[in-house]
Amino acid sequence: MVGVDEITDANCDEIGKRLSIELNSNVIITRGKKGMKAYMKDDGTFEVPTKAEEVFDVTGAGDTVISTVALAYASGADVLESCQIANLAAHVVISKFGTETSTVDEISKLL
């Protein structure tokens, strides 16, 4: 959609902003151990650093972020809050072996 093979640190901002404009939507780009960036259609850009300390297995981390952002946003959190909650949920998941889940209690303990 944006004509690049890979999103890198060098082109992340350009791609995020371009997608936000073209889609007329907020765009979130996950960046592994660097956390995520959100490009807001109206409010600029913000970065959510990762909370990861020990990484055992990243399986399911992206799925966790997508589902948690969607759930938090649908429940009334704004985009920044949704990303922060998703970041904590991903922290829980990658600290376990294999495809795992995070619970509200596990996420709450990280607040």
C-alpha cells in the first residue's frame, strides 16, 4: 500500500503519517522491543516504549497487541491508553513460553 518492502526505523514515521493521511484513520505500528508508535489522524504522533524485561517467546505478541488495542478502544479507552494496555498485555505474553494469553489480573499487576 505504501510501496516499501519493510518498515524500518528510518522510514517508520514517513509510512505511519502517510498511511494515516491516506486511510483517514489512526495507524499503529508495532516495533518489537522498541514498543509501538501511533500516528493519529488529528493529534500527531506518540510513542509507547516496551515494558519487556525478559523475553522468553514472542509467539502471539502481535496478535495480543491487535486484540488488546481493539478491546480497550471498544471499551472506551482512547488510542494512547489502548496502546499502553496492549503493551502491558504483550509484556505478559512474551514472558511465557509458547502461545499464551494475558489476563486482566496479570496486566493490572504491571500498572
